Amino acid sequence: MLKPKKTKDIGAISYVQCPAKTYEDKAGNKQLGRTVFNHCQIVGEVAKELIKRSPAAHLFPQGSAFTAATHDIGKVSTHFYNKLHDACKLELLPNINFELEKQWGGHAGVSQATAKALGAPEYIAEILGGHHGFAPNLGGKTALAEQFGGEAWQSERKKLVEALEDALQEKWPQVASYATARLIAGLTSVADWIGSGQHFDNPNDDWQPKIQQALDEAGFIKPTIQTGLSFEQVFGFSPREAQSQLIEQASKPGVYVLEAPMGLGKTEAALYAAYQLLEKGLASGIYFALPTQLTSNKIYDRFNAFLTQILAENCPHKKALLLHANAWLMETEMGEEGRPGGAWFNQSKRGLLAPFAVGTLDQALMAAMNVKHGFVRAFGLAGKVVILDEVHTYDAYTGTIMDALIKLLKELDCTAIVLSATLSQKRRQTLIGKPTASMAYPLITALAKNSEQVIEREVTPPKASLTQLQLIQDENLALEEALKRAEQGQQVLWLENTVKEAQERYLQLAARTKNLGADCGLLHSRFTFEHRQNLEEKWVNLYGKPAWENHKKGNG
């Protein structure tokens, strides 16, 4: 027979006695952990240190760390009190079913209601309410609601806020813009994640000396950049005209667009411009965004080779993270738990916090979208160089979100470098945010931070080449022509509209090429990830830049 849980009939509990956490003792028993005040103070001090280490520190108004500290003031409430006491098999407050707190977003909802009742400036209450990644639905409840403990418990929450003001010597800030609000919201969540880590579990341990260690182990260490490297030292060849012009223009935060055909070295130009900004201390890292998993996988290797050249030997961030839906399946050896730049950043919502990353555009777009923990991504991008590649491939819907992202990046002191085969003048103007005049191609369009003047630089086009196209209506003739060229040692790419058609065509070609001594492969989207990855590695390299460079050297 189940025994009823012990309850105690008591009014509001002092905020000093309200627990924020539980932990397991050496015997494996769950015990009450740090108090709400203690946890909030730790998170506030972690936030202060995060701001100190941020290259975008000047974007945080005084009081940002205090905002982070007050994220859990809603834990001073009847339902949360019972939730932790129940977990530790301790006495409960009577007539309180803590399962019901889900209806108003739990303690985060109480934090939001409390801040609003205390007259917090615009955005602050919503930042506190959303620190778990979503906006709580309070259903019209105020801080004095019976479910939150009424006036007696609100009085304790007010005392907690005053105690935190005293401890941190800060108050809630006036937040000037939506972009700043997202930045502070990201700071709040990240500081909470770190301040809730293993270093701060045991309430009997001294927490102050562990803040630096916790941030170091999470990877918040400024990258060490080798200075004075020339373009040729980084990439092994001299810059072309288009590359030199982009590097000259992208010398400070702003928005820069390079339109040029394949083969002009847009990738190297963008990376060296990013290197110069890192070297000058005008950027804290790089995110390289591409349209697909395949393109981001291929750039990832080149990006890591670039990092090897520009980072000091003792820099912990020697390898970028790869960020897309299947990146966790890649065998990239990104490092063990606890190593700077290692597994802590490797969780999906934390990836953009790493100094260097390559991934799909959607990972960056979420910084400007109303998605769970989108503001953490905004915090992670602040002060970085964000390279947006193959922009011509995006549809109107994605383009609209990209416009919002670039607007946000400008407000977060980022450098946005847009790479594209070609753009319409209207699209270029939207990306830059100013009227443009030039119809030249190739073209560099630049708008530096705090500048009203758009600079347009025409680039000498590459030497024209003539490509002959032949339309063959007869499938059998086309098949024979492809086989003849393969036999001559030429590379042949055959495209079909569907996976089924590609499989059927492959069987036809493979049977014939075997007798010719030519390799024949099949690529489509229905392979298992591992199989597809191996095939892409083989065939993309055979058709891509490494194979062409090998051919030019006379090795194939």
C-alpha cells in the first residue's frame, strides 16, 4: 500500500531557502543542490566573463549579466519548490501538484511574470521567460496568481531580485533594439548552460575559482592567429585580380558581395579577407554557409586546411565544426568531451558558438528566425565573419530570410561576405541595403559599417572559352557517344531525372564500361548515409578541384 507523501502547512518560503538544483551525493542519493540565489549569482558571474571574452562586448548594455542572473527568479515558487523536494523525497507544500506547472511554461513563465510585475524594461521579461528556448504561455496569469504563490511568494521573488542587484552591482538594462535583445537572450541561455554544469553541482564546493575553468573547457578561448601571412603563404599561389580587390575592400565589418564565374577563386578571396579581419581583431571567428550538405562537406576539408595555415600551433581550435542535419554521422574526429572546441559545441543548438564552423545556410538563418534557441545562434554569430556561398541557388523564400539574417549580422558587428555566380541588380541592392548602379560582371559591391557610400568595383572577366553543345535526340546514339568518349579517357557525367531512371541507366553503362576498362559509378539520394558519403568522396574528388590539379601536373 502506497503511503501518502509528507506535507507541511507553511506560507511563503524565504528565497534564501529555495533550491534551484538537485545533485547526487557520493552514495548516489539525490540531494537538494544550490539555492536559487546561489545559482543565479553563478550564472550572472559566468555572463560577466562571457562578455569580457566576447569581441562584441561593446554591444552588451550595462546590466546584461544581471539579466542572465535573473533568469531563474521564477524558481522561487510553490510548484518548483515541490518539484525538487519530491525528487529528493522530502516534505512537500500541501495542495500543490507540481505537474501542473507545464501549463504556464514552468519556472520560466513565473520568471517572466515576475519581471513584468516589477517593471522590467522592454524585452527583459520575454528574455527571462524564453531562456529555455520557447515563449511560455501564461494564459493571462500575473505574478500574483494563486498558482505562483500569490503576493507572499512574489514578495520573496522581489527580495531575490534586490539581493542579486546588490551581489552583481547591476540592474536590468534598457534594451535599444530587437537585435540587442536576441544577443542578451543568447547570453542568458549560454551562461545558464555553463553555470549549470558539473563544476557547480555540489553546493558545498567553492564556485568562484571555477568560472574561468568552466569557460575554458567549454571552448570560449580566443583563437591564436599567426600574423603577417601573405595570400601566397596561406594558399600557395598569388592572388588574382578579383581576389585582391575583394581583400582590399573587405577590410572592416560590413557587407561585401562578389559576383564571378567559377574558377576565379571566390572561396580563397573570402577566406583571406576573413583572415585579415581576424588578424586585426575585427572578427572572432568564421562561419562558412553553403546551400547543401554535399557542398558544405567538400568545403569543410578546404576550410580545415586553411585553419592549419593561419592558426598558431598552440591554438585549441585547430578544426572547424561541421554543421548540418547529418553532420553527427560524419567521422570527423572533432575531439573528446571537455577539450576546447570539442564536444560541448557539438550539440546542434550550440554549434555556431564555436569560433570556426562550416555548414548549411539554414543553421545561420535560424539566428534570425523565431525558432527554439534561435537567439543562441545570434549570440554565436556576433562579431564573426559569415561567408554565404552560392547565393544564386536560393529561392525567394530562403532569400527573404537571408535578407533578415544579413540585417541582423550588420547590427551584431559581423562581416557578411556574399559569394555568387551572378545576381540581378534588384537582388544585389536588397542584400546590400542600398541602391547600386553598376551592371558590370564580374563585380564587387561593398558597403562598410557606418558608411553611406556603396563601392562598386568592376573586375576583369576571365578569358572567354568556347563550349560546344550537341543535342542528340536518339538515346542509343547518346549512349554510344558517351562510351566512345569514356574510352578516350574523357570524364563523362550522365544525369537522369529520377533515382529509378539513374539506376537503370547505370546498369546499362556499367555493363559496357567494364569491357572498356573505364570506371562507372552511381550517385543518388537513396543510399545509406555512410555509403553515399564514401561514393561522394570518390566521385566528387575525381570530377572536382583535386583531380583537375592532379591532371594539370600530369599525374592523370
